[in-house]
Amino acid sequence: MLDENKRLAKRALDEVFSRGNLQTIDEIFHSDFINHEAGPHTPSGRDGLKVTVPWLRSSFSDLRYEVEDAIAEGDRVVLRVISRGRQTGEFMGFPATGKEFAAKQIHVYRIVGGKILEHWAVRDDLGQGIQLGLIPASQAMPSSSAPVAPQPIDSAFDTRLLGRPLVSTAQVPVGGGVILSEKHVVVTQSEAGRFRAFTSTCTHLGCAVAEVSEGRIKCPCHGSQFAIYDGSVVHGPAARALPAYEVKVVGGEVTIAGKDQSGAAPPTAQ
């Protein structure tokens, strides 16, 4: 029975994630399956896997999992693996880099009645992001053990945007915002005529935010959320607000005027 459970857990990685066989999901996952690692806006059950697997495979080619240890006891199977792949598609708002990664992961499965009922995981997402060039290694791995000071806003300020129009005011919904992926900026309008602009890079691990809704700027990686009013953290794990730009409205366009270090309430459009 324990050996069969191991084989079942390995099929989840090999047949479903590596090969993209969605039919296997209904075969080996329980109808009441719970994925404790599902993203904040992804269903936790089998339907969530049917969304996650194609999305992941669209970002990475040659996706595979090398099992280094398989441990089974009771109704649990633990797999220690190396996940490998090459980023050949957009991932979390970042364009394809063509770079390869090899990241350590641990997957825990609870198997009941010959099917996977629950899943937990520990993944080296930070190491993967560094290998792909999505997270600067110099910022992710400080050279000393001293406490890391908050990143100054100047390090996120792109002087190339100074004086340049970002987006038409008509394109920014009141109570919401728009993400300008190519400029790495998110522009919001918390109230009519009150515009703000922030870096679109999450302050947790450097992922790109992907959604503005319900008065919040949302990162899909680990669920961090920021207020559209001032970029402050509404929901962790991020601990720092999004760095902000000072903006003004010129000719119906939201334009970068400089860097905003005050953290004050959003300026009224001029």
C-alpha cells in the first residue's frame, strides 16, 4: 500500500505537471481534493489544478521533477524533488527570459481510498526567481547577517519615466487602476480626480502585481495586497508599501512628475 501511494504521488508530478495530462487529474485526485498551496484567486480543488497546470506549462517548457526522496507513512507521502524548466513564456507579468532554473521543492500528499485528498508544499520560489533573473541576487541575498534596511524608494524610481505621460485619465477607473507592465507601473484613481502611481513590483519577493480590484493592488505570487490610495500593505506577506511616484495630470494624461517620498494622501489632480 505504501509503495502504491508513492507511485500515485509521483504520477501527480510526472503525468499531470510535467506532461500536462489533465485527464489524469480526475483519475488520481479525490473529488474533495484540497490544494493548500492554491493561489488566493484559484479554486483549491481539482478544477484549480486544471487551471494551474496549463498556466504553469505555458510559462515553462521542459518542466520536470526529479525525485530525490520518497517517504511514505500512514496516509502521507513526502516527495523531495528538484523542479527544472526553462522560462519560454510570460510568468507573473515577466516576459520570457529563456533562462533555466533548478529549484528545490518538498511536496506532501495525503492519500485516502487510493486518491490524493490533500496537498501541501514548500518551494524555493526565491531561488527560482533569482535564477530566472526576476529577482536581483544582490537584493535577495545580503552579504552580511546584519538586519536588512528597507529598500529606499530611489532604488525603485525609474528616471526614464520622468515627465513622460503614462496613461490617459479616461483609462483609469475610479476606485480601481491599470497595470502598465512594460513600464513596471500601476496607476490608480482611488477617488474621482485623485491619481497615484506605484511600482508594479511587489515588495515581498519581487513578483509583478497582476490585478487591481476591490480597492487593492494584488500580487498573485503569495497573496500580498496593497491599498490603491497610498500603496500601503493591506494583506501580507509583504511588509513594505509599494514605492510611489509623484504624478500630475497634463492634457488628460497621467504624467510622472518625480518620486514621492512623503507617503502622504494622494494629490488632487491638477
